[in-house]
Amino acid sequence: MMLYIDDYGKVRVHQDMVAARVVTDLMAQDQSKDKKNFDRWITYAYHMYKRDHVFSNFGPGERAQRVSSMYFLGEDISDIETISAFKDFKLVYMDMQHTVTSRFIENIKKDMEGLLEHIHKIPLSKSALVQLDVPDGNVMVKVEKWMDIDNSKEKFDALKRAEDILNLLSKLTLKMKEEQREEKKKGGSRRMFDKRNV
């Protein structure tokens, strides 16, 4: 456990990690005297990337909105993700609590969020330039005309891709739960800085 919530509800860095390079680099990035930004950054990291957080079932976009609303009074916090020291900190934080399977699940959630946005934008019909044979006296003449045509195949193909991704997500989630059961049988997690091992 790299980050935890203290008795006063504040996010803190575990004592064994205070001197870690990613923590000291992030702290150095904060130029304020009271290190207020550092506190904001680790609070964001905890609520945005904690593996078993109450918001972990949401995709990254919706999770960020909820974190902003619940812990940052709705302010725009997207700039935190652009801080180079924060990127390094985040990678270590996620690595310390995620297995390969759970990391894969998080990446699929990101992909799924983008795919759902794409599906929403696909219309069931679209305008297209169509060539028609039109009689002109005794001859047929080709005329181009804009018409609405059926686009449901493209929409349903995208929905099928989404269904395939959801099926993969379900399989991976079952695999992750099996891994967690096996971990418990072997005496619990052995991941670095796990609360049970400190």
C-alpha cells in the first residue's frame, strides 16, 4: 500500500515510500510552501487509480468526473495527468497494486469508453451520393443524387465489437478473481507494501 487514508480522511504516502524517488520527484515538482499541490496530486492518484476504489467500476472518463465532483469540488483536474513527475508516480502506484491481468482490464475499460463514444456517433442512416438510372425519352441516363441510405450494418458491427470486448472483460475479471482466490489460499498477497505485510 503506497497510499492510504489516515484517521482524518487525508490521503498519505506510506512511510516506507516517503523517500522513494517517484515521491521525492513529485514533491519537488510542487513549488508551493505548504506542498498543497502535492497533497492534491496524491489525493487524485489515490481516488483515480486505487484498484479496489468504489469508483473502480467506471471507465476513466466517468471516474475522473466523479473524483472531481466528490473530492475537488468539481474543478477541472485534468492538468494533473500532464505533470511529468505525476506520470512516473502514477505508473509506480498502479504497478504496485495491479497484476498483469488487472492492468489489462484497466486498459480494456479505457478502450471500451472510446468505443462506446464512437458507437453513439454512428447514425442508423446516412446521406450518400447514389447513381440512379433515370429514363430520358428513349434512353436511360445516369444521375447522381444525394439520398439517405441504411447504415445499420456499420452500427451493428460496432456493437458486435463492443459485445466481444465485454465478453473478454468478463473472462479477464473471472481470471483476476481466480488469481485473488489463489493468492488467499497461499497466505495472502505478497505484493510490495501490502498492508498485511508491513
